[in-house]
Amino acid sequence: MDISQIRFATRFDKVTGSAIREIFKVIAQPGMISFAGGNPSLDALPDAQVSDLARDVLAQDGKALLQYGATEGYAPFLQSLKAYVEKQIGVEVPAVLPVTGSTQAMDLLCKAMIDPGDTILVENPSFLGNLQCMKLYQANLVPVESDENGLLPDDLEKKILQYHPKMLYTIPTFQNPTGKTLPEDRRKAVAELANKYGMLVAEDDPYRDLRYEGTPCRAIKYYDRGGWVMFLGSFSKVISPGLRVGYIAGDAGVIRKCTVGKQSTDVHTANLNQAIVDQYLRRDLLPSHISSICEGYGAKMRLMLDCLEKFPEGVRFTRPQGGLFIWAELPERIDAVRMLSAAVEKKVAYVPGTYFCVDGAHLNTIRLNFSNSTPEQIETGMNIIREIIEQQ
């Protein structure tokens, strides 16, 4: 029998792979201006500082760092991480678990909580990487309606009563892909609905510190009175995505199940990487580093927004106060998937918005990233996209 006839697990039936990863193959072309990924700027990656910290921690505790570690995490990092998370959200958390990128946090949460057919409520659009994760666990994904400020609590309650979901997945701050931030009153409402109906909330907040204007909002977890909110975070956007250090914080029982699930996934997150991030926290290096990168990111975001102001009538777009993304809605007659080919021919890439949508709709939308381009590339690339839209 030919290997091409092999039967894969049914969990892959509706999963085709990440569209962004496929687009990455295109953006590797020489001279390509990419608004497609969510990469930090190369200028924001503290390679010299990380090198110094790695040398220090290896000199102090090298044998232990190079040996197998506890699934629960590198002990010094567990201590500094818990203090960091509690300062971030303003309340105590029963337990934390270091994970290999916050995407692993979502994978472990689904592994611990989701049986095939369980309903997960999601924002529409939402981060396609975690949508793919939920699909692999064969969850029933149901979108919650949103407006210009994010998900609507009234529709959330309606969907809770209709579908009896196991979980809500939300990115409340500088949402990926839209850049929207959920207002304070809606965050409180989400926590209250979770407690009222016994629904777990996966609050994914990796962009929280990348604020360039406006006033920070409290986390949904701050309003959690019943332990239903699990707080997911990452150091990928503020230190380095290559280190792959994230975390999940919340109920100790849920954390314990995630820990057991992690044992058969990767045993533990790399000790050396945990130790490096631990030193960032212990030496209080993070605030100054974040401040230094936010200045440049904010300027790039405002430049891209200025470019969008010059787009043809009928193009609408979000106006984030931080994060890495801007969401643009083109006139309905324009198919952003088809338009991508024309853009790539002129050496510009973006991600069509439909890939972030549970229902596959919104063909006339695009997600734009500004962090990984120079100001000159932003002006050149946005002018090319504008010209293509005008031709369309």
C-alpha cells in the first residue's frame, strides 16, 4: 500500500495549518516588505543583554540549568514569576506554571479541559494560532459578536445560555488581529458571567505592556471572584520570542492538570531560558527595556495610521493604543486573499483577515503589523497597498 493512503487522526480533518506560516515562505523573498507577522523589531531584541545574563546564570548555577528540571518550573523563576504576575494584575494568584510560549499555555488548557464536541466561545476574529489549537482538540467554536470596543457582554451571555460552553477564549488588550482593547466595564462583566455560569475564561494577554498611549485597564482576572479566569502571558513580545518563555496563572487545580499534561509534551520549559527571564525580573530590567521599545513602536504605529488616512474612501481601520496590529476593512467588493497576490508581486505582504475568522467570513479585511518594518518600509509598503486598492 502506498504511504499516500495513510489515515491521519480525524482531529486534523478541519485543520490545514497556519496561513501565516505559509505566508512566511513568501516573505523570505529578498526585498519583501512584510506587514504579515507579529515579530518584534530586530532593534528590540536585547541580544547583548541576554548574552550577559546567560553567562551570569551559567556561572552561578550552570550544572543545574543544564540538567533536567521540574515540570513545575525552575524554582527561582517560579518565585519571581508569581510576584511579577500578581503585580501585573493586582491580585494574588494561587499558582503559576512556566510554559514554552503562551501558545503552549492554550494547548495545555485545552488538553486539560476540552473533550471532543465541547463548546469554546471565541472572539471573531481571533488569533489563528490558538483557533487552530482549539480545532485540534475538536472543540465546537462559536463566535461572540463584537463592536469597535471588542466582545459584547450581552451576546456573550446569550451564547452561554444557548451553547453551555466549557470555556471563553479572549485577548482583551490590543487584540490580535484587530488591536482593540476591551473596556473596563466589559472586563468586569466577563468575569461576573464566568462566575455566574461556571465557565472557564482563558484571558490571553501577551501584548499588555506594549502600550503607547491611553490608560491601562485592569485584567479580567482582577475581577475574578470564583477562580474561573486563567491568565495567560508571555515574555516573547517584550524580551524575545526565541526564548519561548510564557506562563499560565490561576486556579491551582487547573494548573496541576496542565502540569501533568506538560510532562508528556516537553517535560519542562528550558531551564536556561527560565533563568534568563528570572534575572530580568529580579534585576528589574524589564521596565526600562519595555519603555525603550515602546517609543519606537508607537512612532511606527502612528506612521501606519497616517498612511491609512490617505487610503481610498470606504476603507475603515482600527486605532489601537498599543500592541502590534492594525485591522483594516476594505470595500466589500475587494477580496483581500486575491489582492495578496498582487501585493506580493510588488514585494509587499500582509495577512488576509478571513484567516482569523471562525466562520471564514470578512474576505475584505487585512491585518497589518508595524513592529517589524522600518519607517521607510512602512511608507513604501502602505503606498503600494493603497495603489492596489485604488486599482481594485
